[in-house]
Amino acid sequence: MEFRWHRKDLLSLYDLSREEIEYILDTAEEFKKVSERNVKKVPALRGKTVVNFFVEPSTRTRISFELAEQRLSADIINVAVDASSLKKGETLLDTVRNIEARQVDLLVMRHRATGAQNFIAQNVRCGVINAGDGAHSHPTQALLDIFTIRQRKGRVAGLNVTIVGDILHSRVARSNIWGLLKLGARVTLAGPATLVPREFEKIGVRVCHNLRDALRAADVVNLLRIQHERQTAGFFPSVNEYARFFGLNQETFQYLRPDALVMHPGPINRDVELDSAVADGPNSVILEQVTNGLAVRMAVLFLVAGCGNK
Amino acid sequence: MNSSNFILKGGRVIDPARGIDRVMDIGVADGIITAPEAVGNPEIIDVSGLVVTPGLIDLHVHLRQPGNTAAETIATGTMAAAAGGFTAIVAMPNTTPAADTPGAIEYLRQTAARQGVVRVLPCGCLTRNRAGKEMAGIGGLHSAGVVALSDDGGCIQDHALMRHVAEYAHSFGLPILDHCEDAFLAANGVMHEGEWSVLLGMNGIASASEELMVARDIILSRLTGARIHVQHVSARESVELIRQARRQGLPVTGEATPHHIALTDECIKTYDTNYKMNPPLRSEADRQALIAGLADGTITVIATDHAPHTATAKLVEFDDAPFGIIGLETALPITLTLLVHSGILSLPDLIAKFTTGPAEVLGLDHCDLAEGHPADITVFDPDCAYEIDPSTFHSKARNTPFGGMKVRGRVRRTIVGGRTVYRYPEQAS
């Protein structure tokens, strides 16, 4: 039975079934080949208009989406927060409706507030792709992480994936948790209790406050960027202490299996959450994640734009 | 509508203050409850099949005037109260400017006298501009006619100041209505801290932020003898603290809102900002604890925390939306449906939460249907089934999550001082 994509929006992996996630990953496999060709462009989104609406600063995700859109031949408009009307007191919904009134097909949106994209998607006709909302959801990042795991390990089900760091404030972690659980992986969250609340256990993940224990059985370890402002807010005493107890350093690296993958969504704080030598070492797939991000975003844009059904 | 002599005939009269629950007639002459046989030339109003109670009192209403009359006014807010069966409402002082001076109270009283539909009982601030720094002129506010004091929306964080305010208010016999919230623990929070805040990635407001201040207030009530009423109790731990305090005989009371009785934090997964309020909707265990507290008499008051906001203010990102929902026109049908028709509370027990409960907090002495008392009366149909339709509201605001909810119970007539100020079905005037 052929699977058909039917969603106009991609807001959260929480909303998706295992079949839908796998369909995106399979589609991304095809698009990855496009970027490996001499001519790296296909006409899949020709005649479609995509607006990249970033109400929170982003370089990496925005560049990845923009390049994906260009390789699909879409027409692109970038709206950055400084240039937008939001500074003039217009509401978010009015700003988006104003953009949409120009017959836009897709809105790729980032926003600091949890659920902002859900709120917008409920109120507009065009498709909405979530490029990160608050600490809630960043589905394309999780999809590219899972895509990388699947390519390297050949499967996701049954793998032990450990996510380390500021889970409390991380949309990357939340999206990974849902995606990994739906595909049958076992998820461990590690870090100090101030950043890794026990409530996560209620959805079937393991919470561990000792990094060594969290690393021992891991097939994959995904390290999150630690924001320095969390220190001033009192979540941990110092960056040095964080690095010592919760960073993947030369010492804690010894607890990891030899074939474990080391991942990081970037940008890395070298020698804080991740030791430089490990980041550049043989276990690291960090740059592959970036490469795969392009293929995954092409797949998502293609499917959500409705081209997949035609 | 006119004031006249009339007899409410054949209704089920529930008068909790006097322990009455039976079918009987209630006479009104010149705005005063009068023995039916003594009412001269009465209009006979058939209320058979309906319930007749003392006028309902809401301890917790935001009228928004002055300062935000786009959301509500004294005229529209009191009309909403009448439509909800309330004959008296306590107006919270977090207007702009805040009601922290006798002049502000005088403005409220005069405007309510001219434009108000039901009785407006003024509440003054505990501290100047509700800033939690300096005591407000409490004696002057008392002389101006406030019935209680509150920094509602804010909570005095300085325990020494709270102690002095409690002592000082107590010397004027004024109760304190406290919004119990530790500002450090609650900082930046937009919803209950729990499973759903963790899943949604929203900043949580820990129950501990309420529990700490409820405990503080109980301790200070014991120290000072002050009457402290805990507004909008939301956490199960707070219910237990109030239960223990009341067992010890302390003058501590608590109120529950219909939304904390009806809803939980899971509702927020829709990102509908009409589920954003403070204190936040909490877990199912908290909701059940509130209901248990109502059933065993720990919580003696149901109050709405009617908090009008414009549609524009609420149609924004969840993080940016203001806290609060309206409640005057839905409180009675929702609590009838969830507490009485479900068998948790008897009808007289529910009515007590809207009458003798709030009257006890304020020290009012005639919240009953005894002859000689002002004729503040609510008449409702306890069984009438319908769906809540916000487009029929009299409030200026529509920020409610209850649109479409199936309820049983409809206000049929609200009488203030012998004048019928609301009737259903409504008639063109």
C-alpha cells in the first residue's frame, strides 16, 4: 500500500506517526542523491513561493532551508525580524496574514514562543514548517539527527540514544525524544536535575544525572549546546563545573562504546559540552548532520508543498 | 426594570444561612423581603420548578474601569454579573490607576451607583500602587467604604511588610484577599509546572510558588489574628494547608474558581490563550483535590476571577498573552453541572459557596432571605440544558474557554434591592 502525505504543516514530531516519519526519511534519501550530482537542482518547487520568516535569529537553520529551497527551484523571500513590522507594533498574526496575502505557498517560521507556529497554522491557509519554536519543537533538526543515525547504524529501533545537556530549554531534545520513541529507540536524558526534570520519565524515557551511567550502553550520544545565560540564572554553578561533570571530555569518552556516534546540533561550545578532540574524532558525525539537514529539509519542503501527491 | 411589590410563588427556596430548603413563597415590598401576606397589591410571579436563593456574591471580579475600558466597564461588568445571578461583586483594585486611595474608591462607588446594575463592593490595595513596598492608606480606604484589601495579581513578597499589613488591616476589621504566589519561583512562568509544561517546553509555575505563600499567610494569620482569604486556590498542597489551618481554628478561608474546578493543564496543548490564567490550570490530581476541598468544607467560596481581555490582546503567541478569563456568566451553570448534577455537592451546599461562604469572608450579616432584609434574590432553573454561547454574553469581553460546553442550569431572574435587573428570556427594553 502506497503511503500518501496529507499534512499542510509540519509543526512537531509529536503529531506524526512512525509511518510519516519514515516516509520523510525515505524521501530525504532520494533528495540526498540530488546534492551529490553535478547539477544540484531539481524543479520540484518551481512556481512555488516560500517565505522564510525568522522571528528569532538563526544562521544555520535559515541557510539550510534557503539552500534546500533553491535546490528545489522555489521562489524565496526572507523576512528577518529586524526588517519586519513586528517592531512597529503589528501583531504576529497580522504580519503573517500580510505575507500570506501575496499568494505565498509555504511559510518556514522560527519564533521564540512555544506554540507560535501552531497558533499561526490554525489561522492561515498556506503551509507552515516549524523551524524552531521556543523550547518546544524543531522537527527538521530531529529528523536530520534521526536520518544520520539511520544511515550510519542501518536502523533506529532498539538503539540506545543518550541526549546530554539542557533538556529543559531544548526544542532539539523534545523533537528528538518524540521521533526516537516513535521509531522504537530507547532514550536516555542526562544532565543535572536543574536541566533534566524527572517528569520526562512519564513518557517512557530514562532520566540519568550521572553522565558515566548514561554513556555506558549508548549507541548514540547527542550533546546539546549549553547556553551561558543558564549559569547566571542559577541552573549550574560555572561553565567549568558543567564541563567537568556533564561534558563529553577525554575522561568520560572512555565510558562510550567504540562504535558510538557522537552528535551535536551546533553551534558547539568547544571544551564545554564537547571536548575538541572528540568533536573532531572518528566517532563524530557532526558535519554529516549538517549535510543531511539539507536533504531532510528538501524532503519536508517537497512533501508539505503538496508535490508529493501529484 | 421596575421596583414593585411582588411575590415569588411556588419556588424551591434554598437559604443556607437559615438552613431552609423547601417550597415556599417569598414576598418583596419596597425592596425589602416581607411576609407574603403583608405585601400590598403584589404582582404574582410564578417561579414553580425554579430555585430561589439569596443573591449570589462573587468575591473576585475585575471590572477594568478605570484603565482598560476596551475590555470591560463597570456598566458591562455589572450587567454580566446580573446575567450570571450575582447581586453583589467585589471589585478588585488592580485598575489603572490602582484603587489605593479614598478618591479611587469614591470614583468606583459613584460610577457604580450611576451605571452599575448590581452592588459593587470596593476592595482597596494593601500597598501603594500594588507595588508591595509601602503600606497603602488602609484606614482611609476603610473610611471610604472598602470591604476588603488585596494586591490581587501581585503578592507582597516581603514577609515583614505582610505581617504589618495583616496586623494593621486587622485593627480595622478588614479581611485580606491574597493572591498567593512566590514571585521568584513563578518568574517567567506561563502554565503549571508539570508533565505538560515539560512536554510543551513552556516555562512552568511550580505549585510550590502558591504553597509557600499560603503557608506564609497561615503562619502570619496565626501570629497576627488577621483574617486571610486565599484567592483562587489551585494546588492540592494549598488545599491541604488550608484544611489544617481551619482545623486549628485560624481565620483562614479559600476560594476555588470554576475554571480550576473544570479544567487542567492538558488543555494548553491546543495553545488556546483562553487557557492561560494565573494561577494556572493545574493537574488532574489538583483539580480533584479542589473538588474534595469543596466537598469537605475546606474551600468555602466559589469565586470567578472574572478577568476580561480584548480579543486582540488574547489573539497572540501563548507566551505573550495576558493571564485570565471571564467567568461571571458561566460560573453558576458550570458548577451546577460539575458539582451538583454529578452528585458531589448538594444544591444547598453549592449555593452556600456563593452566599454564606463569601459573606463570612467579608463579615456581611444579612446574606439570607429573612424578612426585613434587602431583597437581593437569585432565581434559576437548575435543570435547563444548553450549550454555552459566548455571543450572548453581556460582558464586553469574550475570553472564555467554555464556549460550546454543555451545561445544565440557567439564571432566570436576578433581583437587587427589590428591582429585577436581569430576566431570562430577555425582553427588548
